[in-house]
Amino acid sequence: MSPMTSLSASQRLQAFANPARFMALSARLLAPLWVVSLGLLCVGLYYALVASPPDYQQGETVRIMYVHVPSAWLAMFGYSLMAAASAVALIFRHPLADLCAKSAAPIGAAFTFLALVTGALWGKPMWGAWWVWDARLTSVLILFFLYLGYMALWAAIEEPARAARAAAVLALVGAINVPIIRYSVVWWNTLHQPASVFRMDGPTIAPEMLLPLALMALGFTFFFVTLLLVRMRAEILRHRVRTLRLARAAASAED
Amino acid sequence: MTRAFFALIGRDLRLAARIGGGGGMAVFFFLVVVAVVPLGIGPDLNLLARIAPGMLWVALLLSSLLTLDRLFQADYEDGSLDLLAMGRLPLELVAAAKATGHFLTTGLPLVVAAPLPGLMLNLEVSAFPALMLAMLAGAPALSFLGIIGAGLTVGIRRGGLLASLLVLPFYIPVLIFGVAAARAALFGFPDGVAGQSLTLLCAVALASLVLGPVAAAAALRANLR
Amino acid sequence: MEEFFHMGGYAAYVWTVYALGVVVPLALAVHSIADYGRQARLVEALESEAGGRIRRAARPEQDR
């Protein structure tokens, strides 16, 4: 950690995205992002529900996949984004990175929740049980706990700067642990379950199913980014409200 | 530096001996948890023997979590944590000393005491060595991962519950490999599983010896500013 | 049309999944936009109430 290089790097980053410039840039981006994400989702829904065939094995329940798989993808994408933003926040002290990590958490948690519930709704007709302790479901459940813990830590510490640094440490420790937890759960699963368990992912996926899946995944990803911008803008304003209130308190103390 | 490190461990041991009767409280909690299980699921000895390794491990996790919140909180409240942070001993080593103290006062007594609740749960005596060896390897990992949660929540009112929530997901690999090592000795899992799980458990423990103090020190720096 | 809503006998599962797939993101979007609006109104109220003096005082802090 040489102070000279990190200083210049952080200065360059600050010039690249200070809060005021971010507000201006995101304000211009929001409308097109809404149009693209909602458009993709509408087309995706049409293909998912109407224009794609039922699976020869799973029948109509395969349509659950078009919501479930993109949610699971965004659950992992959200946590990776959070961890990357936390790393940037800790190394470069970038003010927007903290806000990015904080804003990504509730969106990621919501999609993790969606992945879990749709997984249960898929499991009931396919496996005959709402919940099976399969390696994938279990590790997504643990990911959900990690999201909740991260959000609880933000909520528990009152001072924003302190909360941001503590939460960033937690997100990074979580990112280091996620592969270990994932590996241990898979290992545990092979130890306990017979090999004849029905697998969700077939060897190949038909192209007519790939199109709705890709459309929905892309649409949900754009939706994620759009919401992330909205929430980051709200966080910047929240910061502004705080400074204004502090200034008011200081001014009234002077009088 | 080494002397300061050991002096800190010694201080924590003496404090624990005076306030909590050493590991007495933790062992007591451990026994109570194990005693509650048969009351919940019925006195079927065969069933109890089957779930005994898992139960003992879960009880170990819970007793370890229960003592986490006092790890830094007491020092934070009386100001000695600020002194430690300003001292010459790096905060990473302070955290490591704290974790070592936690292991010696809660983890180690529980490992030593494990045969007693094991007998009460009808666990076969032949499985005791494997179970205790796995617990001995896993308990330091619980302490060194636990200090991360304790460091993150220092200074938060009712931080103990939050620390448990934050840390419990990180305990999962320790739990899985630890239980597998004991169960392999009990039920004769396919060859190699016992050794493999013990190796993996040691790998997780070694990784947490590094990750725990580094992350806990970063968390303390964030909270002490 | 009836066949479409029937979903091969799995209507309850498939339509619940799609309902959730709409409701959960929608709730999140409504919450986010409402929060943005609330903060924007707060900033506006604080700035107009305070006038120029406090705005000047707040500027340097806001740049961090």
C-alpha cells in the first residue's frame, strides 16, 4: 500500500464519478433503462408463457424455470456485485462504491427470496416435497442468510461511515466464504443422498427454451441495474439530507 | 511483542476464571442443550445414537456463539479496547490473542467434556476418539471465525444476537466436515471419508486462523474510529 | 384458451410462480421509487427552509 499510487488512483476514480456527476449521468440513463428492461421482460413473458413448448418430461412446469433460473442468477450476481463494490470501497475509499454495495443488497435479497420460493413451487410437483435438502437449494438458502446479515449490520450501526466500512468487511469475508460453504454443502450432499435423485438440469436444453430463458435473464438483469441506479440516487439524497440536517443543527447551536 | 501477545491471553484467562468460573458456564450450557434434545424428540436410544454426533456439534456451535458477544464488548465498554488498539501490538494479533483465549476458555473445556453428553446420548464409545479429534480441530476455527462477528458488532446495543446471525453461515463448513468425521467413525462410511473430512476440517481451521484475525482487525478499525 | 390457463394440471404452481415473479420485483420497484421521492422532497424542504446561509455551510461537507 504505497500512499502515492493509491492516492492518484483514488483521485482519478473520484474525478470519474463524483456524486454530482453520477446524479446527472444516471438521470439521463434511467428512462432508456426502464424501457429496455420492461420491454425485454414483456417479450420474455410472452415467449415463456405462450410461444414455447412444454417439456417432454416436466410438462408445463418447465415454465417455472423461466422465473426461477434468472432469479438464482441474479442472486449470485447481486452478491458478487456487492463484494466487488465493497472491495473498491475499502481499497479506494470511493464514496459511490459503499452506496452501490448498500443498494445492491435488498435487490439481491429479493431475487434470492424469489429463487427460493419458486424453487419450492417447482419442487412440489417434481419431487413431491416443498423443500428438499439438495445442494443447490441449501446453498441459495445460506446466501439468503448472508444477504440478511449484511442488511441487518447496515441497519444496526447508526453512523453511516462506520456502518459502510463494517458492512464492507462483512461482504468481503462472505465472498471468501461463499465458495467454501458451497463446496462443503455439495460434499455433504453427495455423502448423504443416493445418486438417483432427479436432477433439474437436463444434459441439454432445447433452443426453443433457451430463447425465453435468455430474454427473461437479460430483462431481469437490466431491471436489477435500473433499480440499483434508483436506489443509489436515493442514497445520495439521503446523504444530502443528513448533511443539511447536521448543518441546520450546527447553525441553530451557533445562534 | 510475543510477550504482549501471551500477556493478553493470560489476562483473558484470568478474567474468565474469576467471572465465569473458567469454562464452567459454557460446559453447563453444552450439557443443558444436550439434555433438552431427548425431551424434545423422545427417549429412543437408537435414534439418539444416530443423531448424537450432529447434536454434539450443534451444541458446540451454540455454546461458542453464546460467549461471542462478551469477547470485545467488555473491553470496549471499559475503554481497554481503545488502549489495545493504540498499543504496539498490531490489532490483528490482539484479535488472535482474543480468539485463542476464547478457544481455551470455551472450546477446549467443551471438547474435554464431550464424552459425558456423548454417553448420555448413547453414542458408541468407539466413536469418541474420532469425535473429540474432530472437535479439537474444529473448535479453534469456531473461535477464530467468531471474532469476526464480535468485531463487526462491537459497540452495537444487543450486538450479541446480530453477531450470531452474521457468524452462523460461516460455521457451516466446520459443522459439515466435523460431523462427517465423527459419523464416518460410527457408521463406517466408504473408505477415505473419515480421513478426507478431517483433512478438510483442518484446512478450514487453518484458513480461519488467517482470515479471522485479519477480518476482525479490519472490523475493529471500522468500529473504533 | 382454457388449456392455457390450465397449464397441464399445474396451474396452481405455474401461475403462483409468475404472480410472485411480477409482485416481488414490482414491490421492490415501488419501494425504491417512493424512497427516492421521499428523500428528494426532504432535500427540497431543507434547502428552501434554510435559505442560502446553510446551503453554503453544507457545501464543503457534501464533497467529502
